[in-house]
Amino acid sequence: MALINLVVNAVHAMRERGGTLTVSTRLVGGDVEISVSDEGSGIPDEMRASLFDPFVTSKPEGEGTGLGLSTVLMVVERHGGRVEFDTTPGRGTVFRITLPAAPA
């Protein structure tokens, strides 16, 4: 559910200009990091502090509920993980989900 929401948001962020969507994984210590990166419009400064709050959206009325990122955060935190992001307006965004790796 978390990855679906991040990918859908990335696709929407790139619908005007296009760009590349990249999903990657890596092992970092005892954690798995999943990154979803886009070359979209980026996240405006004024939205960053409330980005994971329910019903916060930059989409036009009728196109989004504002529940995608709050769902991402809820799902990831319930699995003992965290969500971080880096963004540059006009250049894109990278969301990183970090989860504890399962024991070998």
C-alpha cells in the first residue's frame, strides 16, 4: 500500500513535464531502504511541515483525497519503519522508506 501510494504520487507529479520514476532498494546496516524518486514538480516549501497530515494535497479538487502520504506513514510506522523525503521544487522528490530487515 505504501509503495503504491508513493508511485501514484510520483506519476502525478510528472504528468505535465514527464520524467523518470525510479524505485530502488538497498540494505543499510540492519535495515532495508526503499527509495521512490521522481523528476516531477517537487514539493512546495509551504507543504513540507504538514505533508503527512490527513487531507493535505496539492492536487486540484476532485483529483486527490490527501490520504496517500498519511497512509504511507501509518503503514510504515506500524512495521517499525520511518519515512523521509528530499525535494527540490521544479526538479523532483525522493521518498525513502526504511524498515527493519527480516532475520536471515
